[in-house]
Amino acid sequence: MAHDHAEHEQTPEQLQVQFEQLSLLESEFEDAESEVIRKAEAIKAPLYKKRTDFVAKVPHFWSLVFEQCPQEVENFIQPTDSEVFAECFETFEVSRFEVDDPKGSPRSFSLKFGFSENEWFEDKTLEKKFWYRHTKDWDGLVSEPVKIHWKKGKDLTSGLTDAAVKLHEARQKTTDRKKEVSLPEYKELAKKIETAEDASVSFFGLFAFVSGYRWVSAEESETAVKHDKEQLAKIRAGEKVDEEEEEDDEDPQDYQETEVFPGGDEVATIIAEDMWPNALRYYKQHFEEDGGEFDDEELSDLDVDMDEDDESGEEVDIRALVGKGKKGDEPPAKKQRKA
Amino acid sequence: MAHDHAEHEQTPEQLQVQFEQLSLLESEFEDAESEVIRKAEAIKAPLYKKRTDFVAKVPHFWSLVFEQCPQEVENFIQPTDSEVFAECFETFEVSRFEVDDPKGSPRSFSLKFGFSENEWFEDKTLEKKFWYRHTKDWDGLVSEPVKIHWKKGKDLTSGLTDAAVKLHEARQKTTDRKKEVSLPEYKELAKKIETAEDASVSFFGLFAFVSGYRWVSAEESETAVKHDKEQLAKIRAGEKVDEEEEEDDEDPQDYQETEVFPGGDEVATIIAEDMWPNALRYYKQHFEEDGGEFDDEELSDLDVDMDEDDESGEEVDIRALVGKGKKGDEPPAKKQRKA
């Protein structure tokens, strides 16, 4: 059946106006979304506090939550990472650290991992911050590489986190981001990544993550936001918006060649928006077999000795290390994860 | 480094108490999440209204949004489905129809598709409702199959939607759900699905979706919720919670053998929680090339004739039907979809 579009035909000028209106509406949606995140944080903050107090008394709580993590995160957890989690992962916290900051974004968040004394690194706390930032053409999460103080011969990332930290320090001192590519630290990291290409990166490579696009500073982001607001104000006032000149600052550079952990923003987002709010449910999944109830036998089996290391280098199941390791690999049978 | 667990050792009784406390906390989280959904709906309702008014003037808005849909949804859109969307898909609406219903759930939602006169079916509106319901061991979305009035020889689901509707009608008349499996309508649908196994199901098979587990009636769900609340009240009051007897009502039946559209709940959830709130962004993606700005040429190319049907049976790109089809298959370059 032919579709009559006569009534829809629009001139380019009309369409331009339409897109301006669309941008206005979109910015209202973004403000609303920020408001929703703020409200959600306010509603849930006392519960998160209560949960933190509760799980402090539950052995292996966060190890088991991460063992039960969604596939999209599990894909990044290597066997040795599982050992680290089982052995010394003690506390975990997500915080929306810019939720009330007018210059920041309620979409920014940090992941804070707490560890006990262990054989791999000196750090008791590793905190990874993700800032929601803007450029003229992009918005998303960026992060600074976090230094991990690996013990001798124990660096699970084979020098990638250190090299990312070094590049970031050098990057902070350059004024022109297009010159970044000629820094020796850039070349070194790019080469390391290229060499390591076939090996699976440790989950701890996430601490080296910078961006799905490129590093964006707070200043650049503020400028982009300010410019956007001015454009929207003009549209709202019915003023002519200047055609944006295609400035000659297109990046010829593929910054992803120095990204240690591509997709790190997505992994972190799943951790912050799914695993953190639904941690109790993930924890419970460990004890559920085919949707059944807990039984005492299962509960009393929880505290097994964790020292029986699996040295075989095969896939390590945290359940086998901290739990009874009986459940097998299939996902929990009937429970639908709550959205 | 050996990990000292002596301080963590707990008796089965202590662990039982711990799990009761966990259930209490989890129910508080669920209430908070419902409150967040209600608040989000209240904040966004006026914007959705404004957007509906706006997109009524934008040709092919929803066709283009669905053309730009995330991979998890696109996997379910067959070439002929794309043709239907391009040809006659006019309006779309998601509604949280139980958001203020104390017996319902703010997680329930409906997808309402509006169509113009077309060659495939008589319906002008197809509405698919998803109810968030509970059983003793499960909670999730269930739905009733929706009758599609296919034109002669045009049923894209080869009788699957009709057969699902018939089974559901028969199911409503049976009193014992375990007898469902012996209904002739059950056998017929299971056989149809088995036969069709290799063919890709049309997106319109979503209208036949029932559940990722099994059908759960409003009555059964209310009973389960009531029972849960009583258990939690006992825990809160410090009373002994009876060990739940493993009732002999385990389902030996795999109800998924009559599910026309496995994963339909997940697809619908992505549509409701991602595509609906972010529709403006998906629409804009159509016009964005490598994160650049719109240009007039692109805008004026939007209103092409849609009657040049692609009869080859190859992958049909809605862009090629309603737009200029220039962009290729790669996802938008730099824009990160907002969470």
C-alpha cells in the first residue's frame, strides 16, 4: 500500500528548525534524567548504608557477588583475577561523588575496592573514578589510570597499568592534545598493548582505563557544556543559531591504541548500575539451585577452608574457593534479574 | 597469604538468621526501586507528552528509532519486519500502567504500536502488556498473547501468534496448570514451534510472548506477595519463621516449549527502558556520521519516496527505505549511549 507523504514534505529550513527543537527537548530529557539519578540516590542512600553494615558481618559477600556477576563483566575476569577476589577482596562501594555538584554530573561514579593483605599488591584500597564529561561531539565516561603497587613479579597486567599511569602524567603536562601521540610514553604504551594483543587482559587492567574516545579534562568539558547551553538559549529565544564552522580540530588520532581496557566504561557501568544496586540478589544466587530455597546443609558448607589453591591454571571458580563449588556453570534457573 | 576465617565461622542457625535479615533488606530495596520508578515516571511524564506532540510532526520518527535500535533488539528484527516498520509504523508509546496501582507493580509496562493501513494486518493498534508478577520461587514479566488480524497469506509468524492466543484461551479455562500440557492447544503450539525451529521468528512473534518461566495469573501473584509479606513481618517481629515445606508442586513441565518468543521479556525491557527514554538520541543517530553535525543536504534527503520496495529478500535497511541509506552498518562512532 503506497504511503502518502505529501503532508510530511518539509523544506530544509523547516527541518533545521525541527532539529533545533529536538536538541532543546533532548537537553530537557537529560536534565530530567539527572534529576532521576539524584532522587534515586537520595531514596537508596540509607539502604546502602544499612546494607554495608549488614554485609560487614557476611563472609565473602563481595567475592560471591563478583563470582555471580553478569556475563558482560565475567568475560573480563581471568582465572587469576578470581583467585585475587576469593583471597583478599573485602569491601566494595559505589559512590556518585558529583551528585550534588553543579559543575559535575550525577552520572559520574567511583568504584572503591578494599583488599586485605595479599601476595599481589600493597594497596589496601583501589578506587577508580569515572567522570561523565562532554566535548563538542561526544559525551561519556572518562577516567584517570590508577597506580597499583604490584609486588615484585606479581603484576597481573604485565606493566600495562604502570605504563598507562605514566602516559597520563605526561599527557597532563602537554598543552596540545594532538602532540600526545609523539610522547615517548604514548609510543611505549601503544607498543605494549600491541604486543600483548593476544593475551587476555586482567580485570585489574580496568584501573588503567581512560576513555572509549579520548581523555577529556574537566576544563574542556565545562567549556563544551557552556557552549551547548548558549546555543540552546539562542534556540529558546528564537534567535538564529550560527552554522557551526567545522573547526579544523578533528582528531586524526585513534586514541584507542593506548586504551588498555576497551569497553571499560561499559563494564564499570554494569558494575555501578546493576551489580551495586542488586548485590543482595547476586549474593543469594550463589545459594539457589533451580530456584529452590536455601537449606541448612548448604549454609553450613559456606565456611570451607580457602587455602586449597588451584594451581593448575585452569578456570578458577570462586565458588570452589570460598564455597562448595557444586552448582556448575549454568545461570540461576528461573529468577529474572530485576531491572 | 593464608586467610584467617576463625572470626567468620558461623553456625547454621546464625546463618539462617543472616538470610532472614537479608530477605528483609532485599524487600526494602525492592520497595525503594519501585519508589524510584514512580518518581522517574512523574519527572518524565510531561516530557514524554511534549515529545509525543513533537514527533507527530516528524516523518518516520519511530521507524528510524527502531532502525537504530540496539543490537539485542535488532537481532529479532527480520528483513520483512523492517519493511513493515518502514511502510506503516506510525506511533509508539510505552506506559507504566500500574504505576499507581497498589496491587500492581511500577515495573509492569505496555508497548503500544500504531500502524497505518497496510498489506500485512488489519490492526491499527497492537498493544502488548507486560505484568510484573510473583510466584513462590520466581518473579518477572508475564504477558498475554495478542491476537494479530493477519491479512490472507500475510501472517509473518506462520500461525504462531494465533496458536499462542488459542493456547492462552484454553489455559484460562483450566483450573490445574499441570494439566495444561495435555491440552490439544498446548501440543499444537509446541509442535508448530518445534517445526519452525530453524526459521527466524518475526519480531511480531513478540506479541505471542507469555513468560520466561510460565504464565502467572494476577491471583497467583497476589497470593505469593501476601505470603512473602507475612514471612517478612514474622522476621521483623523476631518470630520463628517456619521452614517452608517443599510442597509437591514443582513443575516437571518445561513451559518454554510453548514459548514463541524466548527472551521476549528482555527485548521488551530494552525497548521500554532504553529505546523509549532515549528515542530522540536514537533518532539523531540516523543523521550522525562519525559524530559530526547534521548538514542540510542530509536533512533534505530525508523525504525520499518509500515505494521502491526491495523484493530480493536480502537484509532490508530501513534507512534505505525511508532515508538515504548511506551510513553503512557500523554503530555510531563516538557517542556513548546515556544510561
